[in-house]
Amino acid sequence: MNNARGGSVFALILLFLMTTTSCATTNRARTPSTASTPATQPQTASTNSLPVIHVFVALADNVNQGIVPVSASLGNGDNPATNLYWGAAFGIRTFFSRNKDWELLSVSPNPSATILERCIFKHRRNQVLLVADAYRGKEISQTTWDFLEAAAGKPGEKLKARDVEFHTAGSADLVAYIGHNGLMDFKLHANPKRRDDRQRRAIILACASKQYFSPSLQVSGATPLLWTTNLMAPEAYVLSAAIDGWMKKESDEQIRLRAAAAYNKYQNCGLKAANALFATGW
């Protein structure tokens, strides 16, 4: 996705066109087919020995998602290598792999039927792990559900990176959803309910995520660290900026401003517009 250039008016117009390309809904929305309600007496998630971030990425998909199509390679929801939200320049895997602050520890193809690729990163200066899962584009409802289940504290998988064992999903301190806002196209059959008293934080980088995710996130018990108020390009530089502030234990407002500054840097949309795009808290 190219950066906008030119004067402020032109930049805002171009930004609108860019974001609507990846976020606008169509009549091709899928309804969730695999989501189920949690157990009556749910298990609680294990506690990790170090902070863990779990990122759920719904790969852009021209065929199976309610978006205005992007190019064939960027919008192939079965090919993470070229996908807009994963393998492209500002996709999660590519951006964090090129970030000097993060070390890519492992890449696992097809860790499940719905996840095409999993990357585990470790911050070079802080003892923080980041797990990113690239879900098939047609599994956007499952991606949304799994993210909300993690926010609610559902136990995840036990993984090992180097010599460190840790758990994902509900054991993560920070969970994030990246991609198209599928809740514009379908409704979940239920909302995952809070399982414990842990204070998880959530980031949702999708178009107008505050408006659409509020009811579900509130039931989950997680607190919104960063989400959006309008159309946007959910690219990795925003997530990276927010995580930097989170690791430094900055205030929620400082983190919001970091995200806005990063968005303006790459989109050149004007800081006022970028500030209005991001929100924190309820």
C-alpha cells in the first residue's frame, strides 16, 4: 500500500481511498461457522514467566471477506507470503522481521487447520515474546472469535522458544487483532465471557473497531488499550508503536498518541486526522 503524498487535502482524500479499499464492506460477508460458546465451567489460563503478546491476523481475502478487492497477490487469503497484512512491506511478519528491536525466533507453517503460519519474536532489549498467527482469509470469523476468547482468558497452547516455555491466548498480557473488521459483515453467535480476574489489554486495528467490538470486548473483561473510530489501514507500524509504549509502561494516552504519530508518519494524513482515528479505553 503506497504512502499518500502531497498537500493535506490531497492526503486526506488519498487516505480515504486507500482505507476504503481494504475496509469497505460488500455483500460477500461470511457468517461464523466454527464459533461455539465457552464451557459452563471454563478452565483458567496459565501464568507465563515473562510478558507475552499474542497477535491474531486475519489475512486479507478478496473472495471471502467483505472488502473492496485489492490486488490478487495482496488479497490472496491463502498465501501469507504476499498478503497485505502479513508478507507485504507493512504486514506483521515482514515489518517485525525487519525491525532491529525484534528477533525472529521461529516460523511454523500450518500450526492448525485455520492458521497458515505462526511467527515467534523476542524483543532484543526486553524480556518480551510476541506470537503472531496468520489465519486463512476465509477464517476471519474464527480469527475474531479466537481473539475474543483470548481476551476473555481462554487457555492457549503451550509453546517453546529457545529454552523458554510459555502459553498463548488467555495467558498473554496483551492480545491484538489485525485485519478487516469482520463484525461489519457478520454477527457472532455469542460473546466469550470473562474467565478470571486478570487485567488483559487489547489492541484492535481494524476499521471502526471501537464501534463494532465494544459489546464483545466488554463481556470479555479485557481493557481496550488501542482501537479505532473510523476507516483505516491496519498495518504493522501502528502495532509496533503501541507495543513500544506498552513495554515502557507509558500511559494509555501516551500510547494512543504514539500510534497516531506512527500512522501519520507512514500515511502522511495529518496529525489531527490521525489523532482522531485512534482511541483508548471505553
